[in-house]
Amino acid sequence: SSQRNELNSWRNHLIVSLVCTIPLLILKYIEMHDQHHPNERNNKISIEWIIFVLSSLVQFGVGYRFNIAAYHSLKRGGDGERRMGMDALVTMGTTAAYVYSCVVLFFDSICRSSHKTYDTVSSNDICEQFEISNLAPSFETSAMLLTFVTLGKFLETYAKNKTADAISLLMQLQPTTAYRV
């Protein structure tokens, strides 16, 4: 039935999300605790790129369903006004966190490579300001948000299926004939 297919779809999305988000969180924890070691500075970038890949899988794999629903709600609108629901909020929040993290990661990588290859005055000034600001990617934000919302959707679908099954069983208990006394 379509209800079972929807439940299986949410379950699969939840599994993918958990398989990517849990290692992402472990790597982020390791990265946070190793940042005080001077030798670990280059290792940090390697960990951030792995976190980027895992987060991208969640953002574009699991988040795809929310993005499409948000697009359709914006496109369809009603009576001249656009109505956006939870899918649009999830899409905006996760996309903002993801894009911010991508910009910070790519800029950090560019600054590191410019220090190794050549030194230009403008590039150095920007990179020094970037290092002083202590900006850090937060890919885990979008991944965790999508994981929690997917968990909520899975539980909602599961509860709907159980309720539909209970109502179906209740309808089967209805007597076929009744006697008036």
C-alpha cells in the first residue's frame, strides 16, 4: 500500500541520514578536541573535507525530498499569496547553514594554499583577517537538522499507519446485522 511505501521511504531516508550524521558528529568531536595541537592544523582541513562529503550526502540525498516539496509549495501558492510550510523552513535553514559552511571551508582552503605557494599582499591581508575571525564550518548543523526532521516525519508516518490499522480493525468488529429490541 502507499502508506507502507511512504513509511519505508522515510525509514530509508532516516537510515542514510543516521549513517552519515553519526560519523560526522564523531569527526567534528575529534576535530574540536585536536584544534589546540599545532601539528593537527593540516589534519583539521582533511577532517573538514570528510565532514563536507558526509554533510553533502545528507543535504542533497535526504534533503532532496524537502527541497522539492518547498519548491512546489512556493510555485503553487494560493489566491495570489505564497504559502510555505515546514518543508520551506527546513530547506532555508539547512541550505543557509550548508552554504555558509561551504564558503568558510573553501575560503580556509584557499588561504592555506596561498600561504604555501605565493604571498601576495591582498591575499595575505584577507587570509590574516579570516584567521583572526575564527570562522569555522558548521556542516553538522544542517545534517543534524535534517536527521531530526526526518526522524519526526518517520515517527509521524508510523503513527498514521498504526492509527489507520487500528481503525481498520475496529471497522471489522462492526456487526453485519443488528436486532432491535
